[in-house]
Amino acid sequence: MLLLTACPVEIALNPAPTPSPTPARKLRPTFTPTPTPKPEPTDTPTPIPPTPTPSPTDTPTPLPPAAIPTTNMNVRQGPGTNYPIIGAARAGQSYLIIGKNPAGDWWQIDYKGRPGWLYAPLTRPQGNVAEVQIAAYIPPPPPPTPTPVPTPTPVPQPTQPQYQWMLVKDSPRPAPQCGTVHFDGQVQYADGTPENGVCVHIAFYGPRNTKCSGCGGVGDGNWSFAPFGNQDPKGVTVEIYIVPCPPNLPEYGLTHDPSEPPLPALSDKFVATINNKCEVGQWTNIIFRRTR
């Protein structure tokens, strides 16, 4: 037995096993990424759509200047109606303009391969007519048409009178007569001397009265009528002319029935209408003259 003195020593009865050293593992370095800060959201601008590029278009070819008649019309040799007509232009048809006159109121056109002229106001222009130039050649105006020499009027030859007596046209003398309407005159030979025994007739609304010239003491060749008395024959038309003498004619004349047929005339007629006898109510110097 062992006695221990001095400081007490604690002896382990069952010694602890010594741990075997664990081999150290080799550590592999790893890469730990540094966290990227998350950006704050910002407003995203709305993208502007690109401006569309226009597609190239074909430039239209300008129409050549042309004249389109609004009505059928003449085509003339020059700019005027005094030029001859060389053809006709149809309404609605297009004619190529190749020039104009200085006044600009006539178009020079290509008419069937030759120059012709259309009156511009009667056409509808087409194309760029503003650039049409004055025609290089404008025909000179044709000479004026000579004025026809008037043919001398033939002198009328005297014709055979139709009647045996004629009324001397300027002989009757109208005058006012507020009283009794009357007519008087004379029958003459061709030389103007009085002729007796010729029957003069007055008619209105039918036959009325027949007297002979120079009968009843009225003077050579003279005759007269006062058929209305004191009446106012307003609107009545009277005819006086030479007639064949009725048989057994009384010296102061014969009154007829108005229903009788008209007597045949041996002269042209004196005709008068009585409108206002106070203005014209008498006719004197009514002369019938023999024609042969």
C-alpha cells in the first residue's frame, strides 16, 4: 500500500481513453456571389411607333391639252367664221390642241392630220391648256365676199285695166258733217271730161240705191247719195262703184231690196266706214274715170 503524503492527488481508477485524432478534412473554397442590389422599378416610356415611310407613287403623266366640243360644230381653216369650213367636230370627242390665236378664243387642233380651228367658247378644255402657245402659222383672212350688185328692178309694164272705169284714188275729200251723211262725185271719160248716163251704185248691208251720172239735174257727170237721212250710221261700212244700168232706171234713181244679190261691179270700189260723222260725215269729189 502506498501512502501519499503532502497534497492529495486524485487518482482515476479508470483512465479515460485517449481520443484518436480525426483527420482534418480539407475545405474547398466556395464562391459566394455578392448580392446585387435590386433596382427600384421605374416608369418604362411607351415606345413611339416609327413614322411609316410613304410608299413611292407613280407621278401621273399630265394629259396633253385637248378641246372637247360641247356641241357639234364646224372646223374651220382659220380662227374666224369668215374662214372656209373644212370639216365637223362631234360633241364630246377630244381633239388635240396644237396652238391658239392671239386673242385666245380659237383653238388650233390636229384635225385628221391637218390643222383646223375650233371656237374655244363652245369647247371644254382638257389638260394643261395654259401652256398652249400661239400657233406658229395662222392663215391670212380670206378676202371679203364682194357685195352683189343689185339687179335692176324691171319697170312694171302697164297692165290692161280690169274694169271699164277706175276709182281715182286721191280724189275723195272727207270732211266733218254732224247733219246728214252724204257722198257725191263724178263719172268721167278717160280724158277727164264728165260722162253722163253711167250708173253708180251704193251698198251697205246689201244693195241699196242706183243712180245715173248727170241724171235729175245734178250737172254733167255728177251723182250724189244721202242714204241715211237724219240717222247716225255709226260703224256702217259703205261701198260705191259703177254697175250695169238696170232697165227703165228712174231719173232720180232706183232703191233696191237689201235681200237682192250684189250687183256686178264695172269699177273698183270706194269704201268708207262711218265712225263719228261729226269728225268725218261726208265724202265729196269721188271720181270714177274710164280706163279705155
